Amino acid sequence: MKPYKARSLKAAERAVRSLTKQRDELDELLAIFDRERKMLAKLAADTPQFFNPLDVMEAKKIRDLILKQLND
């Protein structure tokens, strides 16, 4: 694959905006993944780690969704 070479300033700005938007979306997805990973770690702990029962329900929902995807 050839490296990108802008033919004009507008094209370069458009490419930068696109890459910035893509980076922001990836950062958001990584933040969601990190939060879910921590919730699942708390759920798997031997001792209670949650103070809010709604957090427990959310963690179980995430767990069940992952397990469902494994079985499909």
C-alpha cells in the first residue's frame, strides 16, 4: 500500500479530520472496554467489590452478553 500524499491543503485537512475522528472513536471504545474489564474483574473477585447493586446488575449483563456471543 502506498503512503498517503496530499495533493492539496484541503485534502490534507480532510484526512487529518478523518484520522482525528477515528482516533476519538477508538479512544471511546478503549475507555468502554477498560471500564467493562474492571467491572468483570470485580464480579469475579472472591469478596464483594461493589457498593451499588445496579453496578452488579450491569456487570452481570456484560458477562451474560459475552457468554452469549461465545455460544453463538
